[in-house]
Amino acid sequence: MKKHKKAIIRAASVLLIGAVTVVCLFYYPICPRIYFGNRIKGDVTITCDGKPYALNPDRLKSAAKVRETGNGRYYIEVKGGEYGSNPFEIELTHHRIVEVNIFHSNWWYVTDFNLDINIDSSKKEITYKGWYTSSEDSAAIERKQIIGKEKLEVKLGTV
């Protein structure tokens, strides 16, 4: 009888552990909270006068991981996990810096984004186009900014 009880307890334990694992992995309110990767990730493409902009990945500040994927495109991951703005900076030539702010209203959200930055040196302007999506919302962005003395920045999310 003791062996039979032990077998039942083991089987119940395995079923309970399996059920908890399934709930944690697939039940939406719990799943994002146990996410182990970087919570903000996406692609940034930079072109200057219609040509891919070669950027040293070391010039991307505050990003957790940066990987060049070719033709002016960079895959970026930012740790995130905090309420509010999660910025990273792209250092262009002549000490011009574009600050990209991605807003998190809850620490457990995972945000994906795509941002195209086009620099037009003849017009002295930068065009930002792209999108972002998180557990909370998603939207597209399209914005132009004159290259002057003001700070170059683009914001994604509710800011």
C-alpha cells in the first residue's frame, strides 16, 4: 500500500508541476512577467541621401545588444522593464545624436519596433518612419525634423 501511495503522490506532483508550467507559459497575465529576454527589441535602418548609412555599432549608446544586419540596418535590444521612457542614442557624424525614447507604461510589457531614419543633407532634415507594438497598444509613426541646433529625438509609445 505504501508503494501505491508514493506512486500516486509522484503522479499528482508531476501533473501539478505540468499544470503550473502550462499556466505560466500560456496564460497571458502571467506569461509576460516571466519573460527572460530584453523587453524592447527591433530594427533601425539608417540612410543618408538614399544610401545605406554605415554606422559603427559602438555608436549606439544605452542599447543592451546591437547587431548589424546589413545595408544600414541594425537589430537593437534594450533591457526595458521599467516604467517610463527607455532611451537609447544613435551617434551620427559631426557629434549629432538621435535619441530614441520607447515608453513602457507597465514593466512587464514586451515592445517590438521598426524605425527607418532617413537623413537628407541637402534639405537638412531627418525623416522618421516606423511602427511599434506592445502588450498595451500599437501605432505607426511618421515625423520630420529639421537638422539644426535642437535636440534630435523620436518617441515611440505613449509619451
